[in-house]
Amino acid sequence: MIDLNKKEIKNIKHKKARESGAQKFLCIVLACIVAFVGIVCVCVNNRNKTLLEAQTSSTAGESNDSQNATTTVPPKQETTESTSSKVPESTEAETDAASVNKPGTIDNPTIITISETDWHLTLVNSGYRIPSDYEPDLVYVCGSSERLDKKVAEHYEKMYAAAEKDGIKLTPCSGYRSYELQERNYNRKIEFFEGQGFSTEEAKVKAATIIMPPGSSEHNLGYAMDIICVEEWFEGTEEFKWLQENAADYGFIMRYPKDKQDITKVIYEPWHWRYVGVETAKELKASGQVLEEYLGVS
Ligand SMILES: [Zn+2]
């Protein structure tokens, strides 16, 4: 029993040894497989990583490219924009060019630039306006608190002195007015007409016959003086008679005559005298034209 047991034990040991050998072998094989798989995985992983990096870098490159593309696109967009902005520009330019020949409107006036040489012929009305930032070189006239453009003031002073010699006092009542003051006065007049039941558009037009829109008044230029301030009675005064006879000799015209209201779109203002230069003033006096007619602007 003991031998048998020993044999059995031996057999068992051998069997176990074989089994453990086989197990070891299997373990080694498994380990090898695992190692191989591991190596393969690492390789694959590395490969994937490399690929990923390559992809990432290429994506980054693409991103850069796309960024480049994006930066290329904006210029394109900019180009498109600039092209599209050029279109309105050219349209604007065309509009500007066209508006030189076409008078502006009360809602879309032509903004003018003042000629250095022909400044005295500057036409302003509802359709033609000076820029809001225009600042004339102003001086006080005849010891009054009223100002005119320096170039005009000297002519007013001469006319004033000449009238004074004839016993006539051409009291400066209202000379230069700022753009802002003109705007306030004009808006107040619009409100007045709106209060009378007129639509805003109608009120604008009606207001402009009495108070010119900002930038369209000769007072904003500093080229005109309202004389004496008696307004509707001024027509019957000695001062008015004197001006009718002599103002042209000093370069002044009555800018808004009674019979030209359909052209000037401004009420009859016998008190409003505007400097246009002696030559033009005499021509206008002789022809009976208003500045719009003289300049060929309807
Ligand atoms: Zn006036």
C-alpha cells in the first residue's frame, strides 16, 4: 500500500510535474502571446498615435490651412465686402455726380462745398446745404452784436456807411446763425405746423418756407443780414427804398422777392439782404432774376 502509494505519489508527482510543466509551458506561451499582443498593441497604439499625431498635425495643418483659408476667406470676404462696398461707393459716387446736376431735395439735400474763388455765388436752399461743421470766419458788424462772414462784413460796413450819409440807418438785426440754432428754430416751426394738423412731410415743407432747414440758410453761411427787424412793414420804409436803389452797388440783393416765391420756395422777405458780389448783384437787379435762375438751378 505504501509502495503503491509511493508509486501513486510518484505518478501523481510526475503527473503534477508534467501538468505543472505543461502549465508553465502554457503560461509561457500565454505570456508570449500576451507579450506579443502587448507589443502588437503598443505598436498599433504607437502607429495609431503616430497616425493620430500625423493626423492632428495634418489637421492642425489643415486648421492652419483652414485658418489660412479663413484668413484667405476674410480677404475674399473683405474683397467681396469691399467689392460690395465699392458698389454702393460707386453708386454713391454716381449719385454724387448725378446730384451735382440734380438739385437735392428737402429730405435728401446735396451737401455743397464752398468755392474759394466763387464763394460769393454759393447757393443754399432746401436742396443745397452746407455741411453741419462749416465754420465761417466771423466778425461783428457796425458796432452791433450781429456777425457776418469777414469777407461779407466789409461790404456791409461800406453799404451801412453810404446809407448813413443819406440819413438812412441799416440796423443789423440778424446776421450769422449757427447750424444748431437754425436746426432748433426749424424743428420748432415743424412742430408748429404739425400742431396745425399737417403731416410731418407737409410740416417740413411749410416750415422751410419760413425758417430754412439747418445748413440751407444764408444766415448759416454768414452772407446775409436781416435789416431793421420790422419784417412785414419793412417794404414801406425809407431803408427798404434805399436798399432797392443802392444795395447792388455794394454787392447785395434782396434774396426772396415777392414774385419769385415759386422758385425760391421761401416767403417774401424784403428785410433779407444777401451778398453775391457787385457784378452779380447788378446783373440780377437788371434782369430781375433770383440766384437760382442766375445759376441755372431750378
Ligand atoms: Zn434772413
